[in-house]
Amino acid sequence: MLRHGGGTVWMPSGTYKISSTLKVYSFCSIRGDWRDPDSGTGSYGTVISANVSSDIGELIRLQGTNAGVVGLTFYYPNQNHSNPLVPINLGYVIRGDQDAASVHNVTFLNAYKGILVGAVHGFDTFDNIKGTALNVGLELRETAAVDSTQKIAFSNAYWANAGSAYNAPAKSVIDAYTRANGTAFLFSDNDAAQHYKLKASDYKYGIRDVDGPRDGSWGSNFALLDTQNTDYALKMESGFRKNAVLGSTLSGSVNSINFSRINTYAELFASNNTLTGATTGTGLTVTSPTPPPPASYTESTPSKTTSTTLYDVTKAPYYAPYVKASRGSLPTVDATSAIQSALNAAGTAGGGIVYLPPGWYRVSTHLTVPANVELRGASSTAIEARATGEGTALFAYEGENTTTPTTDTAFITLNGNKSGLRGLRVFYPNNPMNTSTNIKKFPYTVRINNADDAYVVNVEFENASYGLDIANGSDRHFVKRLFGFSAENFVRVGTSTEGWIEQMHDLNPTSMDGEAERYGIAGFFNNWAGTDNFSAIRDSYMWLHTQWIIINGASNEHLLNIGGCGVKNGVVVNSGTVDIWNLVTDQLSRDDYAVVAASGSSVKVMNSAAVFGQNTTGAGIVASYNPTRHLEGQP
């Protein structure tokens, strides 16, 4: 799979015996047929039977960036199940120490240790994970930038309810061990990690944040936690700068919240939580402002095409030209016509999936995706490419130096109901960003054009001028794990009845490090991650121009676990109704804001972290809970 530039290894429903570590490389994923253990009965779908008897380190290692595990259930047949329970250390199920690791829709029936990310990394996403973990469930260390966790639950009921086929002890037997020894969530040195709906029961520690080799955790936003039957529901031992917890149920026999800080600037703001057990710690502020925040976040999932017919653009009759992902050979033959022909054929047939295998494709003009058609690249999980060239990349050229970028035809237009874009990235070879004077104007990279139930999932804009335009009338749009960079505006949303933007991260400017070099373009970004060029471009361009998210009239817009970096303003609401849960704006313009809401709009902000700049402004701010500000120069 790696030799082909990435892709997905599909494991149909069934049980697979694994006896040694599997390595998943850059832009590769393992994907199975997952049955949610909280829904339905019978087979768990794709089950990995881990035939190990000792600590092998990890069963699956995410060896490269943009690697993922999706849709698997894990079981350890050799785990001890005696009464009293004395479990065997069989290592971690999954370890991923690289950027943009992804674990989604996964069940651990009887893991000793669940997931470890143990080296400096960023932009990992963990979504919809459930199970029993006897020692530790999710362990995140040294997050350099905005990990996102959502809907993760650890409970001994998952093993106890699995039945005799999985050597299930009584829940009380498992509880006795984990209440004395277990930690559901173990965090350390995490920068601006965003956490939503983490749930744990019957552990010694529900959530524990410990000291590490760097500065400690800061900018952590916790929303709608549920940790019960613990000694410590939330224990932060290395508070650094500001952190926040909102709308959560925290029950601990020793402490519901226990906070320790490593400097006098550190604080933990706890608002509108249901707390059972004492709270303690200098720098901890517990409040219950009124009116209270919403009791829940409105969840959704992306639409799917009703047809799964696959149109491979590299096969007959299309034969789209491309070059294999490499270093230094940009595609020179235009693939626009071939790709559009496949899209048209799928549209005429009533729908389907137009597939772009791993490789680099030159698109000289633009593409239009019809109704009920998905344009899909090779990535099954989030994309944060940096210095690796694998996966599916489109090279865009049309509209260079346009004077009407916001109204010109977009590079990709989703032009019908249930049209979608998934699993690819876009790069502009003629848009260098080594100095502010070289940044050029191009049209929007993607536009949802008055299309209901359209979606953009697992996509990256590497060096866009304008990113995603959700035009008027695009009801129930859904955007998830959209990463990248835009010089002017990352997302603009027009009038619509409802929409979702989740786990979206503008990587300004760190995503630029190594990107052009892998395409063989020297000096294109001038190493944005280097201090001098980074601050110069940020100060001279981004802080003057970049409006990260603009909302013009959207109703019921839902934003969750999102982060922008180096922008002028974070979310600008000119009109509309917006709920924002867990927002971080890192290196925000000093004189500007995480959220700006004009008069007549209605905006609620639940947990926001503003670094350098301000939190909120404008008459449209209805409520703001746990706004934290991280000042320049503070340790």
C-alpha cells in the first residue's frame, strides 16, 4: 500500500488473529466493518483477536503521518479473567507518534492499555471510541497543536456484556480492579487540545493530566464530560496558562476537580458543571453563570451517496494522467477533462463515487461534482501533509491574480444535493508564500453551490487564497476534518437552515514546513516554521487579512472542536445564529478577536482560548462561557 502512495486496507466482517505488531504507514489506513457496541446485537463486525501473551509494545503502530485505524473491534483472548482480576500487561492496542493520526469508530473489549500518542505531534483526531481498558484508555502526551477528541467512552460494561465468547467476567469483578488501578484518560503537555463528550466510569482517575518534559498543558477545553464512580473525576497536576471545563458531570470520592499549577499564571475555569466531591486547588475558579449553556451539542453525520458505483478516473474509459507521489516531479499533463468526464458519467447515472487513486493530478481549470456524486481521494482519515507526498493531491492553476476571487468559479464546485468531497488535498504551485508580497489571489478552492446535504470530509487546502465557500441555500452542509491554510478566508458560510463544522484546523503557518520542497519547488515557503519567516509573514500579512471563518446569515450553525492559527479574527458572524463549542485561536492578532458577532446575530461561545488577542466582541454575543486569554510573554 505504501509503495502505491497510500490507501485503505479493507477488512470485511469476521475475526482476524494477529500475533505481532502491524505497522500502518503514511496515508494508509486499516478499515473494518464496525458494529457500535451500544447499538444492535450479534456480531461485532470486524474483530481483531490479539493473540499475544505479553507486552509487545503495541498491536498496531501508526508509523507515519496521516495514518489511521477505523471500524475495528479488539479482543485479547489471553487476558486474565479470574476473580479477583489480576490482568496481564499486554501493551497498547494502538500507538501513533506522528502528526494527523486518526482513530475512529473503534471498540476495545478488554484492552490493558488502549491508545498511546507519546512523542511531540499535532492534529491527531480521536472520534467515537468505546470500550474497556483495564490500565489506561487514551494516553495523549506532548501535543504540540490541537488534538481533537470527541465521543469517547470507557466502561467495564463493554467487556462484561460481551458474554462467554469473550471470557467476560462480571462487571463488579472488573470494577474492583479499575477503581483501584485504572485511568480512563491520561494527558500530559498538551497544547490547545479540544475535548468533547469524554465519558468514564469506575476508574481511580477519570481524567488525569500529569507533568511532562515540556511546559504542561494549556488551552485545553473540556465540554460535556461525564466521569463518575472515580476517586478523582478530573485531576490536573501540571496546569500551565489557562484551561476550561464546561457543562460536565464530575463525580469523585476524593475530588470532583483537583487542580495544581506550575506557575502563577495557570488557571482552571469550571463553569456550569454538576460536581459531586470536593474541589481543590489554587487557580481553580468554579462558577455557575446564568443563563446556563445549552445542555447538549446538536450532533449530525455526513450524508452518503445513494449509489456506491465506483468510477476510477485512471481506468478505461477515462485514463486520467497523473504522476506517482514522489519528490520533485510535478504533473505536466492536464487531467481536468478525464476527471470531469468521470464526474459527468456518475451524475448521468444518478450518482456514484469518482475515485482518484494515490498520485498527483494537474487540473488546469476547474471541476464540478453533480448531485449524489462524491469525488474521493485515497485518504480515509484526516490529512495534514507537511513533508510527505503520498495520498491524492490536485494541483490547481486557474484564476491566478484574479481581481474577483470571491465570485469567480471555484476550483471544485459541489453542484447538487448530496454531492461530496473526501480524502484529498489541493496545492497551488503558482502561489508562493515566502514573502507577503508574493502571496497571490485565487478563487475559492471549494464551493458548495446551493446544494443540500453536501459535505467536505478529510480534505486539506495546502496554500489556498480562499478556502471553502458554503453558498446561500446550502442546507444541512457538513464539514469535518478540513485542515490546511488560507491567506484570506478559510470558510465562508451563507444563508442556510442548519450546518456543521467539526474538527477543523487552520494550520497557519506550521503546515507549510516542507510542503513545497516535496514537490521540488525550492524556497517556496522559506521554512515558515522557522522563527524569523514565521513571524514576518504572520505580522505583515495574516494579521492584516486573514478572516478565518465568516458567517453571513446561517441559521443553526454548529461549530465543534476547531482551531485557527495566526489569523486576524477567528469567527466573524455578520448575521445568523451560531453555537461554538471548544474554540482555540492561537497567535491571534493582538488587537483582534476569537469571535466577532455583529448586532442582530445570535452567538453563544462555549469554551474559547485566545492566544495573544482578545476573546469576543460585538452586540451579537449572547453568551460566552469560560473565555480564556493567553498573553504574549507569559510563561
